[in-house]
Amino acid sequence: MSTSENSRVNQLYNMIHGDEDARACKDIPESACHDQPKNFFAYLVANSLGKIADELASAKLILPWLLGVLGAPAIFAGFLVPIRESGILLPQLMVAAAVRHLPVRKGVWLLGAALSALALLGMAITAYTASGATAGWAIIIALIVFSLARGLCSVSAKDVLGKTISKGKRGVLMGYSASFAGLFILAIGAIIEMLSEKSTNSSQLLLSILLGLGAMLWVVAFISFNRINEQPGATEGGKNALTAALHSFSLLKTDTPFRQYVIARTLFLSIALVPPFYVLLAQSYSEDALSGLGMLIIAGGIASSLSAPLWGKMSDKSSRKVMILAASLAGLLGVLLFALVEEKSSLLTHPLTHAVFFMAITLFHSGIRLGRKVYLVDLSNGENRAMYVALSNTLIGIFMLLAGTIGLLADIWSIQSVILLLSLIAIASAVWTWRLPEVSLTTTTEPSK
């Protein structure tokens, strides 16, 4: 980086953090302090572009819509979310210890970024050239690669962040990343909606371009992240989370509150699995292959931006009640949608109706995700927290892959029947969650262990 460029970076960095606070370096090596402004923006660009690329290949929205356009059997849509979630989770459990033994870890992130770009490129080619079951298999294989690659990025990103950006500046960085990505996705949604009104014959090309753009963003993210100067760090203390989980299965028998939580989280999978079927249903009502997709993207973006402030304070008061409320609403929403389909309601011919339903299910799913995370942290303590997280993540990863077969029912029955089934399970999860002990800060009762 030239002297003039370095000066501009420092000026912008000072503007964001304030002249006095910008010079502070907390809990990072002194050798990393000089590079902090450059590292801040390199990480910001890479993280923002990665978030945008993730949304352009969303397993809950873009990919199920694409499968619908390509005429792939619905069973493939059922596996999208399980593969996406489990593919990210399992590498973290298995390779976290190995990554910990590397003094410099940004190479793991770069490997993940490169594989992510290749996977999205494969999806882009499939979107334009394939159809039917062939397209379904190609998308699934590319998604497996993409999810495993994102797991590598996830397991290394926080380590690099902690070694290169000091306390007090990480939240600002992540906040800017989320804001930039959110605005970009909303713009993409608006553009797609405008294009859908003008053309009815370019859906495969547009979806291919979206995925190709995601691949290009990962390439740029790779270049930006590679500019980070990461100092060698400690290599001791790494433990294999998957091995720890396998050795702690007895907790399911001896720890009643934890066992109840795992059952609840397993039932909550119904809410994680249902969004792609909302999308398939919306796509089946669209006048052409693109009509309504832009609205769904905008609706999902709005729901994501609303979810944190809506559920955050409620979870601090009672994460258990947040889970009950979100699961109940998600279940009732699906029952309502099923009824509208069976009654052949004219409301479903309007893309805005599906956008509202998708925004709602996204909002309720966000409540479940936030509530269960807070609940597990509050339920556990310093001695058993890592064990709780490892074991529950391992079990849920396995159950989610098994639950992916739910898409087969959409081919045998109907899309709305799958939505109804998953919604009834969501209501059952809310009823079960009443059994969980209250562990929030507002109570004084401690769960028995």
C-alpha cells in the first residue's frame, strides 16, 4: 500500500472511530496495532461481500425458487436448508482443533472463499444449462461444496478478527458489514422486481447471473481478505468438539433440562425447514418465472433487519417465552396458508401476499434462532457450556440431514401439505417448550442439574 493510500485509509478509520479511540489497541499484539486500519477495511470488505454472496445463493429463497424454475422434484428443495446448515456446522466441529494449531489462520478462510466461488460458479452454470432432476442433483452437489467451504470460513473468521481488530471496534465492523449487505440485497430485490415486470423469458439467465455475481463477490472477498496482515498466534489448547460431543452423550440421560432443550430444538427444525416450501408455493402462483421473487427478497431483508431488535430484549427477559411465541406464530401462520390454498383464495394470486407470509416466517424463525441461543447460554455455565454446544450442534446436524427427506412428501402429496405438517410440528414444539425450566435473568429459580 502506497503512503498516500495508507494516509487516506487512516483518515477514514479515524473518522469512523474518532481520533482518540482509533489509536487504542486492546487485546491484540502490539505488532498488529500498526496494521489495524488496513486490516479493518480489508476484513470489512471481505465480510460484507461474503454476506451478500450468501444471500444471492440463499438456501431458503434463491435456490428453492431456482429449483422450481428448472422443474426439479420438490425433494431436492427439502434438502437445501439441511445441507446448508449441517455443511457449515460439521466442519467447525471436526476441524476447529486443527485450525487452532495453525499460527496463521487466514489461509483457512481463503481456502473456504475460493471453494465458495467455485461452488457458486457451478450453480450459475447449472441454472442456465440444466433442468429437472439433473439440475437438482447438480445444485445439491454444488451446495454441499459451498456449505463445507463456508464452514471453513466460519471456523477461521473469528480467530482472524480477534487477532487483528481490537475490542471496541469489532462490533462496529460487523454492524457496517450487516448494513452494507442488507442495503445491497434490498436493491437487488427491487431490481429483480422491476425486471420481472418487463420480461418473462429471461428467468434462467437472470438467476444464473445472480449466482455468477455471488461467485465474483467471493473472488473479490478473497483478494481483500488476503490483504490482512495477521500475526502468528498461540497454537495450544485446541480440542476436537465432535470428539467431545461423542464422549458426552450421557448428558442426555443425566441432565433433564438439557435433554428437554435438545428435544425442543429438534422440534424447532420444522420451522427451519419450512421456508423453501413457502418459496415453492409462491413460485407456483407466479405469473411468470420471475414474478414475485424480488418481493420475497425484499421481504426477507426487511424481516432480517427487524428480527434482532424485536427479539433481543424479549430474550433477555425470557428466552423460553420467545421460543414459545415464535414457534406458535410460525405454526399458526402455516395453518393459515394451508387453509388459503385449500380454499383457492384469490389472495394467493398476488405476489405481495406471499411476500408478507415469507417475511413473517423469516421473522418467526429468527426469533427461534435467537431465543434458543440465549436459552442455551443461560442454561449452561462455564464448566458445561462448551459440552452443551458441541453435543446439541452434533445432534441437530444429524437430525436436520435426516429431516431433509420431508421434501419427498411434497412430490407425493402437495407443497401445502408439507407446510401444514411442519406447522403442526411447530405448534407441538411450542407446547413442549412450556416444559422447559425458566433460566432468564429475571427469575431466581435455577434449573436442577
